[in-house]
Amino acid sequence: MACEWCNSLNVKMTTGSVFWELPDGSRAIEIEQTPTHECSDCNMIYQSERIVKEIEDQLFLIDCKQISKVITYEELMKIPRLLKKNYFDFST
């Protein structure tokens, strides 16, 4: 897998914390242990587009009031959805 920023092949998968604004804009949360790419050449640390979409869809489809200030990625993804999918996402 090549780095999305510099195309280096020195990319490793790790986990890290990310900060995300809730869809209603009321607050931000910290999502710990999020799958992360880390490039040793350009030092960029980022999440893949797939992970970003998974987080955004999940936050859009759950009751965000039950989320505390800090949650793990795995805990977030286990929260039951109010809808089966994001019917407002026309990109797929």
C-alpha cells in the first residue's frame, strides 16, 4: 500500500486517536484506537477514506447523545443504528 500523500511504500497500519465533530455540530468527541496509516517517509498520519466514511456514516445513523467525550473506534461501531444505511449519501 502506498502513502496517499507521498506515494512511499513505507506505510504501516497502527491505531490512534482522532477528533470528530458530531453531525449536529453540538460538540466534538475523541475516537481512540482508530485504524490509522503512518508513513515513515513524510511522517503523515491519516485514516483511509473507507475508515472516514465508516465513522461519518455511523455518527450520522446513531443516537449521538449516548456517546461520551471519549469512545473507542470498536465501541462506536458497535452502537446500534437507527437506520440501516445513510440514505442521504449518493456517492455509492
